[in-house]
Amino acid sequence: MIQALKNKKIGVINGGKSFEKSISKKSGTNVYNALITLGYDAVLIDPATDNILDHSIDLAFIALHGKGGEDGEIQGWLEFHQILYTGSGIAASAIGMNKKLTKQMIQAVGLPYLPSCIVDKATLSQPMHLTLPIIAKPICEGSSLGVEVFDTTAEYEKKIPSIVAEFGPCLVEEFITGREITVGLLERNHQLAALPILELVPKNRFYDFEAKYTHGMTDFILPARLSEEETKRCQKDAITLHNAIGCKGYSRVDMIVHETKGPFILEINTLPGMTDLSDLPAAAKHIGLSFEELVEEILKSAL
């Protein structure tokens, strides 16, 4: 398989048109450098400014984040042009990027979730029936962009219109405290396995954009401070969601573990970040998998 990949020209698709393009550039650069180190024929491509077809690539390593990259759009374009690509397909990407659809899938397969509702321009004036505090998350954004916690109804009613105006419909769910964890999943030798669970201890109230991408703003605890029973349950639930959505190659499932109520699934990321501060590379490193080895494992998912 490795030799088959070495014979292909690989385009690292990064940048793009979403709010997360700067993060995507960092992921893409890291992936590109890893591929060059491994001896692959690789090129960096930004679909926002470059014509992908001009580079005559055989395979795309997708390092995009946000709209146009994680939602099935680039996957559909690549399939139309018969170009192999890493990670999940069109349908799984579309579901995973959409927090409403993900929540419906979580419910459908019987996994634990927090009470929530969808708020858009048409429902802004409707009364909120969730228990405070609550957290609003744009349905189709990543990296915690536009995410905000509200402790009072007045605060929510004042700020939610501007969030919806900028980012579109939001998933609003009850906000609980607990251990913030993420379960990285990686397919190796045709077997999907959960990596060690990473516990995130942000300096901010929750793992927001600043905490994710600023050095020193979040402490990583590997493995997470969970019992053996909790660890196995969270890893099993993550694999269940990955398979139910139809993900391929790799993903990352975010959860919150309440002290007495146990774990709740928050969302799934079908294209986890590959920056210096990203979660998946940290979890892989804990089991002795270098960044270059992680990239090569992900690359295999294109075949």
C-alpha cells in the first residue's frame, strides 16, 4: 500500500474560504512537511486561490476546516473529478459538520446527549425552555467559532440575534460542568481503534477558540482522569457514533463527563486539526505514533 501511495502525486488541500482558513493553513503546512519528510511527492494547494486541476494530483490529503472542507463540498468535487482523497465521504462529512444532524444521529443510536433546541431567525422570539446556563453553537462552524455561554435569559436574548446574523442557525443546549474530553479514532490495518482519551483543561470557561489555538491556554492530560469503566464506555460510544455516521479513516469525538451523570457526547469532527496544538496528534504521540506516522496512516484511508 505504501508503495502505491509513493507513486502518486499528493495535493495537500488547505486554506479555503471558511472562517477557519488560518487554522487550516497551519494543519496543511504540517501535513505537507510530514509528507516531504516521508519522501512523498506533495504540493500545497489552496482551493480559494488555486485551480486544483492545474496540479495534476492523483490524491488529495484534505486539511481543510469548516465550510467547504468538512461539509462534503470538497469531497463531492474530488469524487466528480475522480481524485482519491483522505478521510470521510460526502454524506458522513455533511452529517458530521452539521450539529443538528449529528445530534439526531446521536439520539437515533441511543447515545447520551444534552437537551437542546435549534434557534434561527424565525425562532429568535420563541421562549427558551432549557435549564440555564446554556451554550449556543453555530450549526455549521468548527473551532468553537461563535460559541458562547449564557447564564441569564436576558444575556441570551441580547446576544443571540447577532450570533445568528453572523453565523446562521445555532444549536442551543444545556451547559454542564465536567471533564472536557476528546476521543481520537484512527483506522490502522483496516481496524478502527480509539486512541488514549485526552482531557482538556482550558484556562477559559470552556475549550473555546482562544483556548484551542493559543499556547499555554489549555493543559492536556493524557490519559484523561477517568475510571477504567468510564474510559471504555467513552471509547465505545465514540466508535459507535463514527460508524453510525459512516466516517472513514479517522475522526475525533468530543464529550463532557459530568461528575455524577456520566458522559455526554457533544459532537464529532471528521477532519481533526493537525496543528502543533491539535488534539489528535497529541493522542497519537502518547502511543508512540509520530506526527509523520499519523499522517501516513491517514493517507492510507484514501485507498
